[in-house]
Amino acid sequence: MPTAVASHILVSTEEQALELKQQIADGAAFADLAKEHSSCPSGKEGGSLGQFNQGAMVPEFDAVIFSDLPLGEVSDPIKTQFGYHLIEVQQRMM
């Protein structure tokens, strides 16, 4: 079964997600922004979700994790039932 290692930042609005993505593009550290802004408990760990299997996350999230998003690149905002996520995949094991 495919597995991945990823981090995310969870916020309530698409606008906030886009602002954070721009800050990352301008050189801000993903982990620092996750600690400061993410509403997910993983924010305390810089957004790290650790290693998990495909199917462990909600479908919209899983689709991005196991897509062709380049490793280390931050996704566009992804809407789920929890809010808007920015996702960064560090590793995929297919």
C-alpha cells in the first residue's frame, strides 16, 4: 500500500491559505507558519502528519498527497470538511 510523509497548514478561509502560500513563496518557513496559524493539532509540530497510508486521510486530502505534486512543493489550497489546507509532501513510497 502506498504511504507518504507530509505536512499541512489548516485554516478556515481560502484567502488566508492563499496569503500563507504567498508568504512561503516569499521565503517564510512552512513549519513556522504552521505553528503560528494552523488550527490542526499538528500545527504544534510544524504541521507534520508523519508517515501514513493512502486512504488514511479524507479523500480530497489523499488525492493531493498521492498526486503528481512535486515533493517539497506547497499545494494550492485544498478544501475539506475541516477547512482549507496547504499541503507539502516530503516523501512518497509507492
